[in-house]
Amino acid sequence: MTYRTLGRTDLQIPPLVLGGNVFGWTADEATSFRLLDAALDHGLDTIDTADVYSAWADGHSGGESETIIGNWLAKRGADIRDRVTLITKVGWNGSLAKDHIVNAVEDSLRRLQTDHIDLYFSHKPDPDTPIEETLAAHQQLIEQGKIRYAGASNYDADQLRTALAAGRDDGRARYQVLQPEYNLYARSGYEEDLEAVAEREHLGVISYFALASGFLTGKYRSEEDLDQSPRGKGIGKKYLNERGKRILAALDDVAAAHEASPAQVALAWVMARPSVTAPIASATSVDQLEEIAGATELALDDASIERLDEASAETAGASA
């Protein structure tokens, strides 16, 4: 597998990042361990999680995913930590004030059972905290060796530009990586403005929802399909429309031409975007993990990319 340099960092990551949002939610601990083992076997050694995963599930309060990853690291032995790039996030349900960040990182380190986090994202902008304070907190953690790099998730272009300007001060961290939503269905939010900032500033880009919550796997094609998973009803409202069906048809065509699955094609399309370092994808079974891992070996030709670009274009006449 060919690894990619993450922006200006010294982190080398595979072209696909394993999403940990399912750990402790739709994948119990035993299943999650099998998924993590299989991912490592396939060279997918970069794991994305957040301190809030999976607070949305009944009876959960957040931290479940980090806890399972930490238990896996502990069970697999001391040498496994050096083989894994750990990504987590702070600030989804709380603030990005300094006190919150420095306390939250301790909780994440404890749950992950490690002494450092490789990439620590501000999960979303905090309008109530000056960005200078947030970046100073990240810098403190870098100097203490608790995190290696800081990143920005869910920032729009103006927010990102402001943060990067503030990060030019020596006393503040600079966001080195951007985490936007980006997939065949959700294109404009990244392509219209954020992408240019990321390229100009030499940011690494790790995109989320690469499979549009599972829609781009082709699993959901009718109203009857929406009961297959907890995500189904939300998927139907958001994606099951004329444009979504057009994208699925293009995925089917390209998948057939490459003897691949629609999920593999959807991931390969994101991986082929020069500005994107790696998309994130999750799995709830080893079979699914092996399928998405196969996307790293799929190189789409120009004609296939053009077919997918045209089918997914957010034209005025398309239902988005």
C-alpha cells in the first residue's frame, strides 16, 4: 500500500482511514476488536474517533469508542501503539475554551490508554471562544507531548482562514489538517471554497462521510430498504431523490466496469481527488472491512471519474 504524507506533518497514513464512530454503537467490543485487527492486517493503521462517540445512542454518554480502542491497544500489547496513528476530537458537545480542552484531552488519553494523540481535532468551531485561546491550548498540549498535531473539523472557509492566520503566532498551534464532509453527493461544501484554502495552505485533508452514511454502498435504493439500519430513515430524507439515484446508477456502471463494488468506487473517487489525503470509512463486520480496504487497490481511469463527476454534479435541475 502506498502511504501519503498528511499535509506538512511527518505523519504517513494510508489512503483510507478507519472510522471509529461505530465502536460501542453498532459494533460491540468483540466485533470492534476484530475490525481493528483486520484493518491492521490490511495496512489501515490510522483510526479516527472522537470523545463524543457515541453519545447519541441510548444509554451512552460519549467516550465509548475511545474506550474500546484503548482496550484493544492494551490487549494487543505495548508495541501496537507505535504501529497506529490515533486521531480524536474535542468540542462537539462542549466548548473549545482552554480549560475544557486541557481537561478533555486527559479524559481521551485515559480512555485510549496512551500517552499521546497523533492528531487532535477541534470538532467544530466554537463561536463563544476566541480562536487564539483555542490554538494556544492546542500549542500547550503539543509542547507537553500530549498531542502531536492539531486539526480543524467542520470549519467553513472563512473560519479556517481566520484560524490559520491566528496560528501564525509562535505561541499558538497551527491547524495542519482539515476534516470536511466530502463524498459524491456532498461536493460543493468542500470544492467551492475550502479546497482552495487547503491547497494554498498545504493542509492535509481527511474527509468524513465518504460513503454518505452508507447510501453510496448501494444498500438503500427504495423506501423499503431504509429499515435495514439505524441510519436508514435519515438517509431516505437526505439522499433518496433523483440526484441520489443518478449517482447510484453511475456507481453501478463504473463498478461493473472495474469488477468492484459501488462502495469501493465511491471511496476510490474521493481518494483520486488530489487535494484529499484520505477519506474515512467505517465498517460493522469484517466482510465490510475487507470490502472497503479493497478500495485502496482500485485506480479509476479518467473516463470513470468523468462519469461519476457528471452524475454527481449539483446542477440547478438536480434534486439535492
